[in-house]
Amino acid sequence: MRSGWSESGTGRPWRLSAKLLIASSVATVIGFSGICANVMLNMRRGEEMVARQSLENLASGIDADISRNIEVYDLSLRAVASNIVIPEIKDVSKAIRHLILFDHSTTAKHFGAIEVYDAEGRLTVDASTLDPVPKNRADEEYFTVHRDHPDVGLFISRPMLHRGAYSIVLSRRITGADGSFQGVVVGALRFSYFHELFGRLQLGDDDIICVLRPDRTIIMRRPFDLDIIGKRLSDLPRGKQLTMGASSTFSGMGPVDDVPRLYVRGASASPLAVVVGKPLDDIFALWRTEAIRIGAIMTALIAFVLAATLFLAREIRRRADAEAKLEELATTDALTGLKNRRKFDQEIDFEWRRARRHKTPLSLLMIDADHFKAYNDAYGHQAGDQVLVGIAICISDSATRAGDCAARYGGEEFAVLLPGQGSAEAMMIAETIRRKVQGWSDQPAISTVSIGIASVTPEPAMDWAELVSAADKALYAAKNAGRNCCVLAPSPALSMVA
């Protein structure tokens, strides 16, 4: 058993070492890859967070500008709506009425002139002229809304062509002292305002700004597209998916094109909502470059580590094979192929301690070729070597258990260690060897061997040298008994196993 354990032990440390090396390398690669992936994901989340904050700031800035202008303009509409119902206003001249109604009205190049329509939808007052051209707007949405819904407040119309320019119309209800509908006051915010506002911003080609009414009607969009202006998001492809509350975000394809973007809606509660979007490709462009660069470096490092691991594993195997061969050469008899005396001493020491620890029997056969010296002198050393090889073959064919250890003890003497075998089993194996040797040889003079047998269950005070000595004495007894026989050691110093 010791011999087999040693041979397998020679290979096992290499396999464990190689596996440990490979496992360590793989674990290292996986660990660093995981750390790298985590860092890259954190970088990606960081890029997205920075982009979201930038878009939130952009949306807030645009929203604040629009809200401020609408609020200022709405103050003018409120003032006109409250002053127009003063009874005395009807008794003054048109010039005085203009001063009263529009003296504090906001004027700017993007604001249209304020108009007043009576309860029938007829134009009665126009801030741009004392003699307005007669017209009726009773069928317009901004008129019917105020007529039918007294509590609308400031109403922002859909984008339309108003007074020769694309605009959104802002209107308020004129309510009499008795709460009756007296008409509407109307103003306009031209698209030129949005174009100028968006033109001051540093935007990418595919960046989007969208201004929406509360009913999700598109008031203005950048890039400008008249085919989309005035439509509701729900009427556009994928528009129903883009349901964004105040200060919310959405990532994906928008309702107009197939470009994935990060969309952010401003946090303001103004009448118009501002949504800005930036392509994800632009947001992650720098991150993607870094990811490719770091990924390439990591791939190169992983390839290097794996290549170095395979190379070292191969070298470990070569070294283990070389050590195994050296071990085999150092422990094997060159002539017979059996274990040599040095290896036998190691094996018997190991098996003796194990048998003593487990209280199991241990048997030893000492085998000597009969008349070998005379045969060697008569036929030469080469013929004698062939005899020794033949005896070794017979021994190997008889002691076949994995734990059995057959060795050339010295000259023409052999030893067979039988762990776990008692005297009876040892005697049977010895007889098998003797008969095989006798039947193998063609020369009667050397056709036999003498075998001494000793068997013992080791005690703490005993040494394995006593077992060897007992087997050796039994061998001499077999010689003295006429050779070609097996003798069991009778030494009373050993605890013999029946």
C-alpha cells in the first residue's frame, strides 16, 4: 500500500498545486473583472446622474424664463379684464380708454397686441389701434372655453396663426359685477420668443426641448417641426408611454423618432411644462470610450494571466513528472523493477506505525534464491541476473494487493511486506511464490527459493527491526531444513497472529 500511496502521492501534490494555481488565477480574474465591472457601472451611473442634473437645470432655466414672461403678460391681461368692466370706461374717449386699459401693459417684440372681445365674440378694443378692424372670434377655442367655463382662469390655446404670426394665445375671462360673461381679453406669445430662447442655449444636434400644455399638447419643440406642433403626445407613436410628472425622468425612445434619449421634465408648476431630452449615445460617449479602453486593458491582462497560469501549470507538471521519475529511480531496483532496500525501509516504518496505531497484523516474507552463488559462479553474472528477474516476476505476480510491498533486499534476497495479513495468509502467499519459482525455472539447481515468514501485531514497546530479525531467522531455518520450503518464525518475542 505504501508504494501505491507514494506513486499516487507523487501525482496528487502536482494536481492540487496546478488546480490551486488555476483556481487562484481564475478567482483573481473574476474578482478583478467584477471590480472593474462595478467601477464601470458606477461611472455609467455617474455620467447619467450628471446628465440628469444638467438636463434638470436646463429644464428649470427654460421653465423659469417662460413662466416669468407668461406671468408678466398675464398681469396685463388681468388689468385689462378688471378695468374694462368699470362703468365709467364707456363714457371716455378711445384715447383715454387706451391709456386706462393699456398704460401698464407689458410690451415686447414677442408679445402680440392685447385685444378685447365682447360677449358676442366681436372685437371691441385693440391695443395696437384706436379703430380696430371688425372681426368676430366667437368660434375660437379661447372664446368658447371662457364662455362655457367661468373658472378656467388663464387659458393657453393650441399653437395657431394669430395676427399673421404663429403664436400661442393667452386669454382671460371678463366677468361682470353680477358674475355674467362679458367677453374675453386676449394676448399672444409668438413662436419667435421660443426660437430666440432656444437659440441662446448650447445644444447638441439631437437634443430636444418640448413645451407642453397640461393636456400634453405640444406647444413648441426644438428641433422645430410644424407637423408635430399642436399635436397631443397621445396621438403620436409611443406617446402614451411618455407619462411624466413634475421633476421626473424617462429613458428610452421618444414619441417622434427612434433615438433613445434621457428625458427630464422641469419641477415648476407653471401652466406650461418643459421637457428636455438628450441622446443616450451623447451622454455615454465619454464613458463608452473609457469602457472600451479599460476593457481592452483588462482583456490583455486576463489573457496574460491565463497564459502565464497555463505556462506555470505546464512547468509544474513537468517538474512533478521529473520528480516522480527521480523518485522512482531512487526507490526502484534497476535489475528487477521491485522496490529497493531504501524504499523498503520507508515502507515498513510507515506500515509498522500504522499497524501499531490501528492494532492490525503485519507480516513479512524474507525470500532467498537457493544455490544462487554456485549458479552464478557456474553460468556467469548475466545468467544469474536473469534468475533474479524471474524470481521478482513470480513475487510480483503473487503479492498483488495495492498495499503489498515487494522489494529486493540485497543480492539474491527479497522481502515482501504484507500489511493487514496474518500468519496464515502470509504462509499461503509464500507457498504461492515458492511454487511459481519452482515451476518457472528450467534449471533444477536454481529452481527453488527458501522463505522465512514472520507475522506480528505491533505493540508500543516493539520495533519493526524485530519483525525483520524474526523473518530472517525463519529464512535461515528454511535453509537448514533443506531449502525449497517456507518456515514461520517461532520467536516468542513476537505476538504471532494465527
